[in-house]
Amino acid sequence: MPQALKLYAAETDDMEILSAALEGLITSPGEIGFLKKRRAFTVVGSRFKWEDASPRAALKGWTRIRTGVYFGDILKVRSSGISRSNSTEVMELLNITTSPGEDGTAEFLLNFAGGGTICLEAECINVTLTDSGEPWPTDKRPEHPDSEKTD
């Protein structure tokens, strides 16, 4: 039985690992929330299990699992290219970029396929990824065109 993943990020290097694990996360605006008084931002979705996606595993099939991501100590949230009126619109996370500030602050950019972006300004890096439930099979592996390819 594959283990559920639980990752905690407190530094920029940790965020690179967390971002890689979340590449291809399928979510929707209705599964994203900001609790301003608690300074918490959350994303729930179905995560492609990259840790089980070796060439050998591809013969057995790939899997996805429900995943929650918690961003703590959030000061401000901005977004562009994301519909607030369609809570069920399918969104695919491409990556999370992290820019540390000089005083321990951080800015996270959640970049989605199709150009949508959510920008989080945080007091510090305090992010947790937690898988939940059992994985299920999928025949689709996330792939995105390489912008640096030349013909």
C-alpha cells in the first residue's frame, strides 16, 4: 500500500520540493479559500503521485490522491485570470514559485495552466501538504509543452 505524503516547508528549498509534488494538481476556485482573520490560505485538489510515477510504475498505471495544501501566516492574496463566478472551473497547477524577502517574508506565485495566477504575500514560509484517502488510478500523466523547445 503506497504511503500518503505529508510535507512541510519552512524554507525556499523546501518549497521547490513541495512545488514539484504539486505539479499537475487539479483543483477549482470552489476548492480554494482564504481565511483572512486566521491568515490561512488553502487549496484542495487531486494530486498526481509523482513519487509513484517511475517508468516501472507506468506499467501498473499512474495514480492520483486527494491533497490539501495549507499556507499559514498569509498577509495578502491577489489573483489574476481566475474566475470567481465559476466555482467548478477546472484548474491545473503548473508550479509554485517562491520569492523570499529580506526580513523573512515570502511571496508565493501559484501558476495555473491557461495563465491564471494567485499571489500570496506571507510573513514567513509556513506551508503544509497533506494527502488524504486512498489513491485511484489515472491514465493521464500531466504534461505541458516545453517553452524552450525549438523546431
